[in-house]
Amino acid sequence: EFEVDSVDKYNAMAAMTTALPNLQQISIGSMLGFGVGYGCHAFRHGEDPGAEMLLINENCYLHDMNIISNFRKLRCLDLGCTRLNGRYPFL
């Protein structure tokens, strides 16, 4: 299982989409801003996002959640302590 709970690990996950496309378990936690790029970090909003969450995350660095769809054999996706806003049809 690979746990994404920092900006550095998010960047590693992006690289892993080509290096390890058969990864089967990913855990997504809160992006606390440890490592490169301190500050507020969140995942980009999905389709039809709620207005309240748009305001909360308006000053955050947004990261793309779509890269998870590149893991073709993903069987277990644990979403803990992370804010997702809207619909994510690829999940």
C-alpha cells in the first residue's frame, strides 16, 4: 500500500503512474503541506462542486485527482481525512 499524505508523496504517486501502473492499493490522506510547497494543499474539485468547499479551498494549491485512474489494477482506495468536492466519475 502506498500512502499519499504529503506533497512529496503526491509527486511520487504521479511518477509511479508510469513506473508502477499495476499498483493495487493507495491510501489518500490530508495534504498537510510537508516537504516542498508549504501551505494549504487540496485536491482539485470534481464535477459539480459544492459552493462552500470552493470558498474553503480558494487559496489552496490544488492537485489533480485524475492521476489515480492511471493505476489500472487499483483494487483498494482508502480516502481518509481528505476533502473531495463534487463528482469524480473515474473513481
